[in-house]
Amino acid sequence: MQFGLSESQQILKDTAHKFFAGESPVAAVRKAMETETAYDAALWTKLAEQGFTGIIAPEEFGGMGLGKVELILLMEEAGYALLPGPFFSTVALAGTVIDACGSPEQKKKYLERIAAGQARATVALVESAGSWDTQGLKISSAGNKLTGTKLFVTDAAVADFIVVVARDGVFVADAKAPGLHIEPMKGMDLARKIYSVEFKDTPAEALGNPRGLAGALNVATAGLCAEMTGGMQRTLELTVAYAKTRKQFGKPIGIFQAVQHLCADMYLETESSRSATYYAAWALEENTPDAAASVSVAKMYASDAARNVGNRGIQVHGGMGFTWENDIHLYYRRAKASETMLGDATFHRERIARRIIDEASSGNKKERPRQAALASR
Amino acid sequence: MDLNLSPDEIKFRDELRTWLSAHAPTDWDERREESMESRFEYLKRWQRKLYEGGWAGISWPKEYGGRGASLMEQVIFWQEMALAQAPPLANVLGLGIIGPTIIAFGTEAQKKRHLAKILSAEEIWCQGFSEPDAGSDLANVRCEARLDGDHYVVNGQKVWNSYGWAAHWCELVVRTDPNVPKHKGLTVLLVDMKTPGVEVRPLRQMTGETEFNELFFHDVRIPVTNVVGKVNEGWGVAMGTLMHERGTFGAGLQITYRRNMERLIDLAKTTERNGRPASEDPVIRQKLAQCYAEIEIMRCNQMRAFSRINATGVPGPEGSIQKIFWSELNQRFQQVAQEVMGPYGQLEAGDDHAIDNGMWAYGYLRSRGNTIEAGTSEIQRNIIGHFVLGLPKSY
């Protein structure tokens, strides 16, 4: 058993770390977030050159054909850098859905362009109810035409096509299709913009295997957890560095246990998010029986942890942490947006409850519980 | 990343599983009402059986009677023990800490005299570390040993000692030089508990049990041949093997938590809340799911930590979060169990209405000690702050 990364996985992670630090430093993030779409075409070309846009797409469609673990390592580093723009929407979200739901021809048509860096895409799922539960959706197609409104669609304004999850299937609509109208929503995450997308008799192509959707959303969710973990890591590092240099009462504030313990809790939650996320990615790759549950475990935990880590990080920064100038609020904003995206902690706890309470048969009554009291060793 | 067991690990697991299914007693739980002494004799017999089967002290080198088990095999050992619901080991400190200390620092004579009897549970061991003024500040030990010819004369007091009432021997940390910085003047002695001047007083804890003792030493004469390692280098000796098993025991703890979780879910299905099963109450469902997820993450954290040790030989930074994680999780879990059971949760063993013979009332009270024993949560957070995050030391 080896929970750690393989040599090639570690190399990928290190390469991504250096790439994002060099090509998308926080000054560039701030510049991108001031634009309408947070999309930087030059950066996108470089992402494609690295092969990152095709990281998980199969080789026959021009991708690198790597696994879920590799995807989350890349997403973790993207999260660390607060990568602006449609990378998550395109690669982890739309790309995985098309890969799981599309026919070979559809993958050639859509996934190949994503992998090559020629197209950006996103997934439109949530409706006015504000839920990621696909059971309650209202929009359905009538003869491959969509009518209705989707909300909280990430990066829709720069998408070349939009994957639409409807009641009766999964569809792809060209962003320039008739009747499709995109309006910005003023979301908290300045580096990943969100939109409402309205469809009026908009022609759309049904993907061949809509049953693949749940699995694909699980992969995307693991990717999002990894991105959140990267954000937590960066928040932790900024905070520890500040605690070592900021002086009060003639001493660095990091010498005080009240501050140390805030940092220790940030560390505990960051590492625990990472453990849960890595495990979920591995479970998805291996298709273990607990794969879906492990994704909910990771998202449930990371959703709360990302917020908690941000809260503590800003607290340690004191007044500086509350300024626009300090970068920590950029991570804090993304943490809140990511917290609800693909289901918040409450959503995933209920998903876990259905599995462990409603689906599980009652345990063997002979198996009595036992208190393991003694830990003093 | 590959979380599957290797063929060798599967072979080890299957061999142990087969042995346990043939030999592990299943009536340990039924002995809760027996006296502590009678229960302990039972545990000694159980360890003797493990010893005869070659399953005691598996992490020890083969030349000293162990199996030279790898870290992963140790993890598997504790998991299988928990899965089989096997009773605990009587000589748990001897096997996990003191034996390895003697192997690492002891003389040939000490190894010959003690090791086999630790494995067979013929001689039970305890530790004398903490004192009234040396708890979290463990190096502040005052219990003194003065050289008198070829003996040390020991005077002082120890507290929070486990198994002292049953122990034949004690690994005792004493101050041999009061004139140097506190970590530097300590020495480790092997003390025969029958030596004149050793007194054991049980310490009754809030659960009503007497898991712990106070030890008193009045002019106790210990031969210098019982020094482990070098005089005044006892801090290194005591700390060197404190982490010998590096938390592999926790792998069994995780499985016990999981079983308790499953039991609680069953109880939630049969307990009524507002006219329907508690398991249908959305708030209870949220809390159960939270506990389940945290128990899962405890497993993921452990696997990461074990893999790191396996690969590098030293615990990685994630190792330092384990203690906080399991202790605080158990307290939250016990509270959720209390919420599911309502007023029945408070009923202790012996009450006709008690659920699972009072196990949950006991578990709730006992978990209160989890964030104190084996390094308080505050000390654990100091360790992370200083040793992992590199913040300046506060003391």
C-alpha cells in the first residue's frame, strides 16, 4: 500500500506549481479579475502547450489520458495559484461530462477541441432552486430544443459551447446558438465569473450516454476539492509567514499560543482535506464501491474547512487581512463560491446519510460495539 | 498512489485472520462486571496465547522473539485485532514501548532478563513518567535518584501511571543531575515493583474506574546495572521509543470507531424522535453523516501518515494531526450518540433501561480524557505550530 504520490505524479505536481507561479502570479490574477471574464487568451495558449487542457482526456482525442489522481494534483496547484478563468469549467467539469456522456463522434467534436486548447466550455446545471441535485431539474428538451434559465454557470461568457443538464438528458449547445442569452451574475469569486444562461427554443445536441453524468460530476467534485485544498494551502502559508514577521509587544505574533493554535487548526483542516481528496480521486480511478461516498466525504469536509481556514487566516492577519490590498480575501472569496458549487456540506452530508442510513442494511447484531478507551500509548 | 495491499501484505493478513478466527476469545465483552484482577488474568492468558502463536511483539526483531514486521504489517495487525473484536493485550506498554526501549538501549543482560517475559506476559510492565509538576512539561521531572555505591536511591512521586497495580516492573524516569538544564539530567531505570519502598495507590477517575495510579518511592534502592542507556541521557531514551509503533495502534482504533458508528446508526433507526425514527430526523442525519465522514478522513489521514513513514522512515507532518483528530472526533461522536439516545444516554452499566449495558454513558465520560491523555490537544497544537509550521517556540 502506498498513499503517497508516484515519482511521475510528484513531477507533474511540481511542474504545475512552477508553471502557475511563473505564468499566473497573483499580480496577473488581480489583472484578470478586473476584466469582465477573467479570461486571458495568452495564458490559455500556454496551458494548452503544457498539455494541461488535455490532462484527463483520452489519448485518442488528443489528450494525455492521465488519471483522476493526476487531474486533482493539477487542480490543487491551480487552486494554490488562484488560477483565473475557465480552466476548471472547461477541463474538470465540461470535459469530464463529455468524456463520460458523449458518443465517440461527440467526443471527437467537442473533447478533442478542449484537449487541444481550441475551445472553452462549461456546464449549466443549477436552476432557480439553487440546487445541484439533478433530480429536481425543471428544464427539459422538446425535440432537442431547450427553453428555460440556468443560473450560477461558471465562465459561460467565454465558453464556445455549454453542456446543459436537463431533466431528460445531457445536451450541448453552441454558445452562439439562437435563443441563447448570457448575463453576468455578480458573484463573490472575482477570478471565476458566474452567469445566468437563458435558452429560448435553443437547438442542442443530446449526448449519447447521459447515465455517465453522475460519475463525471463526482470527478469534477474531486477536482474542485483539490482546488479548494490548494487554496487552503496558500492561505495557510500566507498566514504563517505573516505570523512570523508581524511584531506586537516586541515579538512576532506567531510566538503566542493563541495565534499558533489558529495556525495549527488551519494546518489540520488543510491536510485532512488533502487526505480525503486524494483518497476520493484514487477511489474514482479504481471504481471502488465507496467511490461516490468518498467524494461526498471530501466535498463535505473541504466545504467547511475552506471557510474555516479562511476565517482563521484573516483573523491572524488582523486589520491587514481585512484590506482589499491583501491577497487573502481573494482566496476567501473563492472558498465561499466553491463551498456551494457542486453541493455544499449540508447537501453532501444528506447524500452520505442516504448511503449509510437508508441504503445500508442493519449491521450484524452479534457485532457489538466496543469502547476503545485506552489511548495512552 | 496505490492503496491496494501487496501480495505479501495480503498473505500476512490472511494468515493472521485465520489464526485469530481460531484462537481469539469472543467472551471478553461479557466480563465487564468482573473484578479488575480477574479481567487482567484473562488478558494475560490471551497474550500468552498470542505469544505461543507467534503474534506477540510482531514489530520486534526476530532475534528477540518478534517477527520483524513491517509498518504496514503492524497496521494490518491492529486492524485485524479490531475486526476480530479481540481483547486488548495485557502487557501493552511492555510490547509497544518498554521492550523496544530495552532492545534499542539496553545491555545484553537486560535483554536476556526481560524481553521473553514481556512477550509472554509473564511479567507486566508500567511506566513512571508524569509527575504532579511534570505533565505537559514532562522534562520537569523531580523524582530523584542519588548514587550510593552500586545503587541508586530513588525518592519521589509519579502520577497517571497505567497498570501499576498489576505490574512487576516499571520503566522509571528519574533526575540524576539537578544542576543541568532540565532535559539533560534525566536517567531511565528499570525498577522491580517489589523493591522495598515502592507504593502503588489507585487513582479513581471520573468514570469510576481506576485505570491509573500514583506511585510513591521512599528510599528505593535500584542497582546501577538497571540503568538503561547512559546516565543523564534518559530524555533521549524515554522519547526515543515513545513513538516506536508510530501510531499503528490507531489503525485498530479507527475500526472500533467505525463499528461504534454502525451500531449508532442501528440505534437511530430504532429510537423514536417526534413520532418517527431518529434516523429520519434531518438534523440527526446531518450529525451522523458528519461523524461518518470524519471517521473516514481519520482513515485517510492514517494511511497517508503510514505511507510516509514507510517511504521515508520518519513520520511526516501529517502524523502530528492524528492525535488531535481522533480525540476530538471521539468527543463529538459520543455527544451525537447522546443526542440520539436522549435521556437513555446517561444510564450506566447495571441499569435495566441502559442501552448496550451503559456502554454509551461510559464512552461519553471516558472520551473526556481523550484530549488530555497522551499529550493534550494544546500541546499537540504547540507541536504543530513550532515543529511543523516553524513558528517561534512560546516556552
